[in-house]
Amino acid sequence: MAALLSACGVFRGDDQGTQGGAVAAPGVTTEPCPSAVDSKKGCIYLGTISDLTAGPFAALAVPITDAQKAFWARVNKAGGIGGKYEVDVTKYVKDNKYNPEVHRQVYNEIKDQVLGLAQTLGSPTTAAIIGDLKAGNIVAAPASWTSAWEFEDVIIETGSNYCVEAMNSVDYAVDTYKVKSVMAVHLAGDYGADAAAGAKAAAERSGLTFTNVETPSGATEQGRAITEITKNKPDLVILTTGPADAATIVGQSAAAGYKGRFIGTGPTWNPALLQSPAAPALKALYEQSAPGKPWDADTPGHKAMRDALPGVTPNDGYTSGWAWAYPMKAALDAMVAGGNVSRSGLLAAVKTLKTVDYEGMLPAEAGNFADPAAVFRQTLINKVDDKATTGVTIVKDFFTGPTAQAYTFDGPCFSKL
């Protein structure tokens, strides 16, 4: 049976790596990829599980996924991986609807056909499969920034986590706006609670009053959050929701007379919000924290992304999706160079990476996966700018605030909220 399956180009049994020139790893074939540039090369299949239709992040997730398809097409045109393989991220794409149960279901549908995951979108959704990823040595690139990923070898994250992002946002607001009180308004789970925990840590360090408000997803579900903001009047609100939720909260709080500041974590922004009724309030009161630079940034990586995506309506989902792919490429390169083309070989390759070449999109040290204690702690602050391609421009470039600088990561932040 093993010989038969190998003759078909893929063996989906034990992950034994390459043996005597034959491919013996899930998701790796001697046959070319379906849309191969060079039919003499084998194929590495990577899966994608994203929020493609009904969930709160679909407006970001579709561009994320399209950018990654363009990223790997560029890799394949440039010779692929080690001159031996091309990468396919189009055959095994699944919609998780931002639902952990659906995420687990569709993951199980594709996991035996892929070497790893080019994308697993969402913190609570990825948490639903993390045990299986670890058991199978399946490396995955997350479309999320929870601090839990700092403690998982199989997860190759890009950019600072939500906890660091919120710490830096509060420290920035203390310096810039002299805030004395902070409220975290956030979705439940790793995404929202991680940022809230970071905001709490920074508030405690600076002696600020801190309030925590959990809110459900959905633009029509934000009544309690708006009431808490307008009743308590915090100087700063750290928002960790979806874009539609954020627009409702900012717009209706402002309409009710709130005059404080909002800083929303990266996924709270979508340029379409500039066309919403909340646009004036967002321009007046909201800034976006971010783990990376927006679409217009002048780096080789940003230029390559823009060149690879002609004609699209710019969205920083594309920017994030493109940046997230660099560590997987570096790990695949190292795996093939090391000669062990397998899941265990890919994981071993990840653990050799001290830097990743992000082509300027992030500092190279953001890709340190060799040091288990390494945590990248730099984030940015953007302001709403309707002249900018994706509606935001940088007001504070990569920086590390004093809270994040001094913080010891000994477990996921959300567990301490």
C-alpha cells in the first residue's frame, strides 16, 4: 500500500521525511503542483482556514487569503523552494466562519493532505486545533496575534501579540494624551482578553484606573459597551473587536457625548469604515494600533505586495497576509536545505530561525523562533486619514513602551486578566 501511494506521488502514513529520493510526507508530492510554473518540481501543499463568508473578519480575511496566494505565486515564479518544490495554497482552502467548531471540522477534512497551514485565522479558532497541531508536528502560520503563540513551537507568528500591542497603546496614550483612566472593551476569548490583559498591565504600571468590559460580536450587540463608555467616561478605550463593532461603538459613543480617545487593535480597522456614518467620529477620536506598517509603506516587501496585487482595492488584510507568509517560506527553505522534507523536518527548521527576511515589512528580529524566550515587542500607531490608500497613516513608527519592555512573559496574558 505504501509503495502504491508513493507511486501516486504522496504517502499519507507516518511522517518519515525523504527516503532514497521518494517523498514520504503528508502534503508533499513528487508530482508538480496543479498550476505549476515548472512541471519538473514537486509540490508542497499548505492548507488555509480563514473567515471567508459569514464571520466578523471576512472583510479582512478574504484579502489576507488572496495576498497569500499572490505571495506563493511570486515564490514559485522565482524558483520555488530550494529549486526542488513549488508551493500550492489554493487547493486546500476552507472557511471557518470564525467558529471554533467549524474550524476543527474543516481542519480535519484537510489535515492529511497538507504539510502545514499557510493560514489559520483567529485566536479561539486556532486554539481549537492546537492540540492536534502539536501532536502531529504540524507547523502553522496564524492570522492572529495572541500571546499564547509565544509558547507554541508549531506556531510561527509574525509581529507583536495583542497583549504587547495594548501595553504600547496605553503607554503611548499616557505620553500623548496624559490619560488617567483606561477601559478595555473587547470580545471574549484569546483575541479580546489578551489585549485587555495588556491594557490592564500598562494601566497598573502607570497608576491608572482600569475597567474591563467584555462585549459580544455584532454591530447590533454593542449597547452595553456604549453605555459603560458613556457612563464611566474613561480617558482611553482600548477596543478589541471586529471593524463593524468598532464603528458602532465609536460612532454611538461620540453621538452620546463621549470625548475621550479610542485606540483599536489592528483588526478593528477596515477602510470601508470611512464610508460609514461613524467616519467623522473615527477621524476625531480613534487611532489604530498595529503590528506592522500599512499598505502605502515604502519597503521592498510592501512594493512586492503591491506589484503582485494589481487592481485590487487596497486593504491592510493584504498587507498582513503577505507579511505572515515570510516565516513559512524561511522555514520551508531551511527544511529543504536540511534534507528532511517532512513535518518533523519543517518543525526542526523553524527552530533554527534566528531571523526572517521580511523584506523590510518588519525588523528581521521579529522572526526569532530559535530562542523560546524571544518575544517581539514593537508596534505602531496609525491615525485615520482619508487621503491614505487604506485610510490610515503612521503617527508613531515601530516602538516599545516601558510596560512591554519590562514585562516577563511566563504564560499567555489573557490567563491573567
